[in-house]
Amino acid sequence: MTNHPLTPPPELVQQWRKAPEFSALSPCVMVTVTNTKLQDIATLAAQWGADQELEACLGEVSFLNSQALADRVRSARRPKPPSLKEQALAELAEWENVMDIAPDSPIRRALEQLDD
């Protein structure tokens, strides 16, 4: 989940974890929250809050009556995480530089033929 563009930085998650509201929780709740990956919870919370703000902003400019504009703004502000194919091609590009692999290698060609 940490690949998502709206993932808060680890420092911020630690800051939130040290916040009085969080540290005031009972030990039972603390164990539950700790075991469910605080980073994932923080990421989901950040994404939800950002989505609420984006939709509210788009609602304010709805008088423009342009669904195309709203779609462009939404896709620009909520980029999708890279697909597995994109991640693999990026990883391969790094290896191509280090290990002198030809840019038209069968591995690259096979990856490029895959659907996203």
C-alpha cells in the first residue's frame, strides 16, 4: 500500500502516533492498532480526507458544467499507483543500465506486450 501517491511520509505517521489523541488509547486498542500496520491506516485516512476535499472542490465549480474538466482535474490530483507492468519495466531499466542489457531484450519485449 505504501506505493500509493497519497501515502503520508513515515515521519508524519510517527508524529501522528505520538499525538496525545493516539497515546491516550487503552493498551488493548494500542495493540490492535499496532498490529494492523499504522502506515496503512494513515494512508487510507489521508486518501479518504484528500478525496473528500477534492470532491468538495469539484462540487464548488460544478457551475462550469464540464464533466471533462472534472475528470481531468480528478485524474491529475488522484494519480493511480504504477501498474505491476510499469514497475517491472522501471526495474528492468535500472538493471539495463547496470548490467549492460540490450534495450530490445526479450524480457523487455515480453513485458511491453503485457496488458497494464
